[in-house]
Amino acid sequence: MTYYITTPIYYPSDKLHIGHSYTTVAADAMARYKRLRGYDVMFLTGTDEHGQKLERRAIEEGVTPIQFIDRIVDGIKNLWTTMDISYDKFIRTTDKEHVKAVQKIFKRLYEQGDIYKSEYVGLYCTPCESFFTDHQLVDGKCPDCSRDVEEVKEESYFFRLSKYQEALIKHIEENPDFIQPQSRQNEMLNNFLRPGLEDLCVSRTSFKWGIPVTFDDKHIVYVWLDALSNYISALGFMSDDDTLYKKFWPANVQLVGKEIVRFHTIIWPAMLLALGEPLPKQVFGHGWLVIDGGKMSKSKGNVVDPTVLVERYGSDAIRYFLLREVAFGQDGNFTNEALITRINADLANDLGNLTSRTVAMIEKYFDDGILPVIQETNEFDESVQALIIDNVTKMEQNMDQLFLNSALENIWLIIRRLNKYIDETMPWILAKDVANRAKLAGVLYTLSEGLRIVSIMIEPFMPRTPDKIWAQLGIERGELTAWDSIHSFGMLPRDVQAKKGENIFPRIDIKKELAELDFVETKDNKTNKEDKISKEDKISKDASIVENITIEDFSKVQLKVGEVIKCEKVTKTDKLLVSTIKIGAQTRTIVSGIAKYYTPEEFVGKKVVVVTNLKPVKLRGIVSEGMVLCASDDNGDLVAVGPLGEMVAGAIVK
């Protein structure tokens, strides 16, 4: 039996937040569960390393794209180690094997007529690396990230996406589990497929950071065709060794955030149909972890660092919270208070207390902490055992449907029932009379066996905790910790030897902890602010160290008076204005970082001093042909420099 599960490959961000961890932890829980059930599992994750967005970031940093990306990827892998992610393969779209596979896929689709050359004129969202039509925009902005889009016109290759519209609709209707949850299926059918698909632009010429098209080196492969191919290139598709592809494809489930369901349920399966390959069995579009009703975003400043949380509470507690707090598929709100409350209630009070009370009573009431073999049952045992076995079955059913929080609820029904069982049987009362020794031993055996079953059931979600429980119950990994052993009650040897250890989940003082977390977050913000001030101060000091120049040096700079005849804001930035400036008989396009100080309306009509012999430079995709001179005060505020009196546009400044 094989099981192939994937996450999206992540954009190499400087810092992944807890929302990124959500998908990967869910995939890891499923991968671990299937391994415990005896499946041969392939769990794939990785990084999406091409595109205009990354090229621009690298230029801003003054490094090559691969240099910029390399230093971030190790941080992503370290986070997955911190979160105990047990991936089987980590793919980078800059890997040579992936590049070769994408080039072969592109060429094959071209040769069979599914890709053709034309010209793209339309709207493009750089942050999402996505093309949109007018009717797909929301209030004129990207429907996925709500940012501005830009008009793009360039020679491009197109994939005949429209050709596969009816086949996709038919496949979805005939395979109701293909897109889950149901709401995502309805969205894809009603908002995209039934209104009609347009052919998809799958190459770019306006930037170079991407996989080159082998037969037309002016073009690079559009990032989504590139990125989506990773799910099969990682298995050796179209390589000399496609053993893994034959073994694991089609994927059992591909987990994605709801904002990229469209790519994975329309573009991706259409590509596979064109290639004549099977479609994944299921694409599951989960919701977001939100803060104050909004998606976590570095640009919004509302991200939560998972590393900080793991350092304070341990990876198991964070993994548990992520998968327990929210119904998988829906949005869920993250707060520090909700996290600590969940840790205290479920982990400290329920699981932690069950473990510590059970082990402590065995040690206290029996010599050397060993239960006697002679034991008696009581009136509660049958119902407790039935509830345990029933919830084992229900938990497995929920896991197979990706109802992760429901599966955890099945486990906690057992835990809460065992805690109630302690109160019902009152072992401390039984211990007072030696005549009840066999009955007391029976009670503590039921608790120990129930705890053993629970410890195995939680392993996919909380991989570190089971070992701590087994150590206190005297269990070694093996037959007694195998998944099959939880289907029968009574596998644990009767002469259990318990040895109390540290409390696996100490209770947290919520008021004190919230104050400390607030301090940590405030401190981090302050540090970031101080770093920024320090950098700005260094720039200011560096700028003040100026060498004297000669008149010959100054004469090399050509200054002229220009008149601003048109001005507008540069999309996706709050700092830049792009102006059309008349300089004598010619006009020039100049980008200036003055949007904070002038509105486009205020700037139009002004006469300014322009450096006219600067080498043109491309900023945000716009070629800037000069520089508007500005004066800066001690606060860093800017004022454009212009002639004091009337002067015609084009006049030379001496």
C-alpha cells in the first residue's frame, strides 16, 4: 500500500509564520498516521524559487537570485525540523532534475499543439505570480491578495486551458471527492469553470529568473507551470528513472491553502490531462489561521513566529493546537490566549493529569510500582472499554477523511472518560482496605491500558509525547506500541511497572504568560525598529563623509530644468511616483521616491531640476531616465529642487 501526500512548495520568505506551519503540520500528521497503518509513504514539500517577485527582491538586496534564495532555504528546513516535520523529500524548483523535467513537459505540450505562441496583453499580480482578467478582479485588485495588478504586454506562449474546460467539469462532477471541502468545489465550478476558461500565459520575456524554454531562449517558463510540475518531477517524471512516479502517482491528497485552490484544481489537472497522466485523487483546500479576522501576512505585521512558541511550549503543544483548534478546511482565529487555554485544558488538565495520576497511584499503592497479576473488574469497565474501541474506529474514519480535529476529539473523548473513571472508581478509597487490592489493581490496569492506547493514537499529531508516556508505563517501542495493538483492549501485560517522571504538560499561569508573550513581541518589534534606525543612521553617517571634487567632476553632471506634465503612483508601492517630465523638446519618464511628500496632482505642473545624463535604470518594471533633485532636512523629509524664478523647461542649470 502506498500513500503520496504533498504540501504546496513555499515561496522563500525571510521568515515563515505559524500559518505556513499549519499546512505542513497537517500533512505531517497524515503521513505519520499512514506510516503507522503500514503504508509506504511519500511526503513531499519544498520551495518555489522562480519568478519576477524573487528577481526583484534579489536586485534590491544587491545579490543574484540564487544567492538570495540559498540563505533562506536553510531557515525553512530548520523550521520544519523545529516543528518535527518528517518529509520524505524536499524539492527546490532550482534543482537540476526539476528544471529538466519542466523543460521536457513544456516542449512536449508545445509539440503536440497544447502550447502556442501569441502576445499577452492583460493584468498580472506580481506578489501572486498570477494573471487575471478584468472580471476576476475584486474592486480592481487581485482577488487573492487584494493588491494592485499591473498591465503587461509581451510576447508569450499560451497553454490551451480552454480546451480542457469540459473535461475538467466532467471529472469534478464524476469524482465528488476530487476537490474538498465541498465549498471549494462549488467555487471552482461556479466562479471559474462554468463561466468559461481562457488560455493561460505560460512564458515571460520581461524578466529572466526562471526556467528557460529550450527552443526559444527569449522566454522563461511561467512560474505556475514550473511550480506545479514539482509534484511529478520530484518522482522522476520524464527522467531516466521514473520508478517513484510509477509507484506513487497519482497523489492520494494534495493539501493547499484556499487561496491557491484554483491553480491546483484547474491549471494543474488540465496540464495532466494534456500530458495524458492521471489526476491526483484529491485536492484539499484548507482555510487560514487568521488574527483579528485577517490572514497572517508579513506586510500587515500580524505574523506569529512558530519558533518562539516551540521554544516556550514544545513542538507537540503547538502541533496539537494547530490541528485541534480549527476544523480542517475552515478559517480559524489565532490568539496567544486561545493557545495557552488549550494547552492548560486539554494537555495539562486532561492528558497530563491522567498520566501523572495513573502512574503516581501505581507507585504509591503497590511495591516497586508493579501491579499484581490478580485483578478484578468493576461495573464501569465494560462501558469504558467499549467507548475506547468505538473511538479508535471513529478516529481512523475521521483521519481517512482529513477531519483532523474530529480525530483528536475522538482521542480526547477517551482521555476525558478515563479521568471520569478515576472519579467513579475512587482508587484512593479502595487502597484503604487490603481486601480491595485486586479491585484496585484492576482499576489501575484499565487506566494504564487506556493510556497506552491513547499514547499510540496521539503519535501522528504529537510525536514526542508518546515516548514520555511509555517511559512512565515501562513500555518499549515495539509490539505494544504498534497501531494494530489498539484495536483490542488488554494487550498490556497485567504486571505493569510504573515509574513516575516529570509532568509531561505543566500547567501555565495564563495571566503571567500572556504578559511575558506581550513583552517578547514588543521587544522583537523594538529590536526591529532599532535595527532599522541603526541602518538609517549608518546611511546618514556614510552620506556625510563626502570627498571634495573638482569643477571638472561637477561638469560631468548634466542638470536641466524640467516641467512635470503627468504623474501617477507606481503600483504596489507607497514610496514611488512615476512622472512624465518635459525637458525642452523631449519628454522623459522618471521614477522618484517622493510619494510620501507629493500627491500626483500636486506634482503635476511643477518645474524641477533633473539630472539628465544618468544611465537609465529599471525600477518596478519601469525604465527611469534620470533623477529629480531633492533637498532633505534633518528629519529626512524631501522637497523637490526647482528654479526660484520663471525658467523654460530645458534650461541648463550651471
